[in-house]
Amino acid sequence: MISWAVFKTDRRHASGRQRGAFCSSIERSMGCAKEFAHHRQGHRLCAPQVADRDRMVTFPRVALSKQRYSIKFGDNKMPQALSKNLRIFLAAAAAFTALPLTAQEQGPSRTITMIVPLSAGSAFDVLGRALAEGISKAAGQPVVVLNRDGAAMTLGMDQLAKAKPDGYTIAFSSDIAVNMTPLVMRSVSYKESDFEVVCRTNVLDPIVVTGPNSSIKSFEDLIAAGQREPGKLTYGTSGIGQPGHVLVEAISQQTGAKFAHVPFRNIGELSIQTLNGGVAFSVTAPGILATFVPKGMRGLATWAPVSASNNGLPAMPRIKDLLGERAPSAAFQPGSLGVFVPKGLDPNMRAWLRSTCKTASEAPGFIAASKAVFARQAYLDGPAFQTAMNESGKIAADLIPRLNIKPE
């Protein structure tokens, strides 16, 4: 039940407190930015306005009579003496107080810092800066990108975990750093529960590639060779326990094809060794294949759930289609990129960030950046992204011990 009191106002006898009581009560309950009142023939006029200019709501001026009323919404009826304008005003006020959270989201009032846990110029950096631009436009505040590279993205995520959960420190990162790397690196000080997800924007689907002089011409050739001579062929990835490593070992377990793993700490060296035949094949990101296609790098298959022939990549089959029932679970989808925040974020700020992240991910600048680094756009809101991460992380947590991948 909502109660409103209309106070008697008299120019000669009413005190300042009485004259301001009604409008100030509206201001407190409705967040009015400013009130306008004056006396005219013994009437009090109020015209409260909402502080958020983007959602400005202006109520009609309402003439309040000298008589005092106590107006209650419920079983009691409004007095007949009330004017039509007052009825309109009270209905509008009641409707405003019932607005959903999305209409009352509170955005930032100062500079936001976005941590990108990889170096400047990387695909993460290109995407993070494009998203930061969209967030900045929505907030009307600067978004400063801070590159915090090192230790398989864990340095940047450690800094995020220790930040104050106020929405002014966010990260554009990957699910890998949150739910896979802690399983294989003893030095990681944070855990997945230290973070909240805001949204997913892209996926960097793992791709199996080989060099120009390799005798392996197809994914089927690769599996057959691994079955015929187990452990003879070598393959490179970005590190032990990383998505490429887990994916190949899972495929080996399902098909009986065995390969020897060679981890690389530098993606550039991995690419060079693939081109030169230092490893028989490697698992890498779409942008790496696109970069080295002119030098003869060939894509054998992709882990993408959709055709990878878009965005200028060469056409290639999907691993799931090639292996059928022998393929690892489709729920294993590492390489999802999005926005993360420290645990404990204010609900209003969380709602604003999630809404803004979706808008920023749909901006022309971000779409262009995604195409430039061959990152598949695959937006998910916070709860859906968390569900996907839970499923993928559970598979990784089960596979890593069974594949005898030891934490370093």
C-alpha cells in the first residue's frame, strides 16, 4: 500500500517545512532531481523530474487544494474532491516506483580500468580496446585499457581478483584463464569463484594446422597416421594443459591415434616450427592460420560449431562432423572471450555492465575488430556464459587428470 499526504498550504501561515513536505517526500521516494513549487491562490504546484536524463520522466504540474487529504491506494477510494490532474500524477508516480531494475540501472561516474591479460597488439587487445570504446560511449566516462601480460594470463586475472568489486576494474579475458589454467599451474593464487562473468562476446575456436611441406593432407590422414605409428608424429600447442593440448589428447583417447606433445611458450615460435616442419601439426587460433596462409600453412579441421569458412578463413571440415560419436563432448568449448569482474559486484552496476556489454558488442567498431582478428562473435549474457563455462570447465577438470596432465 502506498500513502501520499496532501498538506494544507496557506501563504500567510504555512511554514517552510510544511510547504516543502510534499515535494520533498516525492524527491526522497522517487529520486527526483529537482522540484518546482510556488503558491498561487492558495495552491501548491509540484513538478518533480527524474535525475537520469536518458530516462527523463516529467510529471504534469498538479494543483493541490488547501484541504488536507490522506490518500491510500488499496481498498480505500480516493476522495471525489481530488482533481483529475492529481489522479494522473499519483498513477504515474505509482507506476514509476514499480519500474523494473533495468530502468533504474546505475552506470559509472568515473574512469573504468579494463585489464587485458595479454600484450598490446594481440587479438585480445584488439577486441578489448574495441569493446572499451563502446563501453566508454555508453558510460560517458573514459575506459583505460591496461595490458597485464604474463604467466598464461594469470597475472592480469590475479590483479582483477584482488580489485575492489565496484565495477571500476573489469577484465577482457578468456575462460581458459579462469577455469583451466588453475588446474595445471600451481602458482595460480585465485580460483574461479573469485570472479563473476558479465558477458561473452567471442570465441577463438581451436584449429588443427600443418605446414606446406607436410605429407598430411587431411584430418583423416592425421588420425590414420597416429593409429598406424602411435607416438611418432609430434604436435605443438601453446602449453601444457591448454585447450589445444587437452583437445588433441581427448581425440587420441577417443580414436586410438597417439601423438607426442611439444609445448611452446611463444605463439610465434609455435607458428614458425609448424611452417618449417619442426612439428607435424599444431593446434592454434584462427588468426594465426589467416596470417600464415600466404606462407603455406594449411587448416585441416576446426573445433568450431559452425563452418570456419567465414571471415576470410579457408574452408575446412569440423572435427565433430569428421569423428561423429568419437568426437569429444561438444560442451567442451574453450577459448570463450568476454568481460569478467571481481566477485561481489553491486547488482545495479552488474546490470548496467551486462546491458552495456551487449550494446558494445553489437557496435560496428567491435564487429570490424572481430573480423580483423578472425574471432567468431558468439554473444552470451552473464548467466548463459556462466553455464557454458561450468559445463566446459567440468569436462576439462575430468579430462586433465585422466590424460595424466600434471600441474607444473
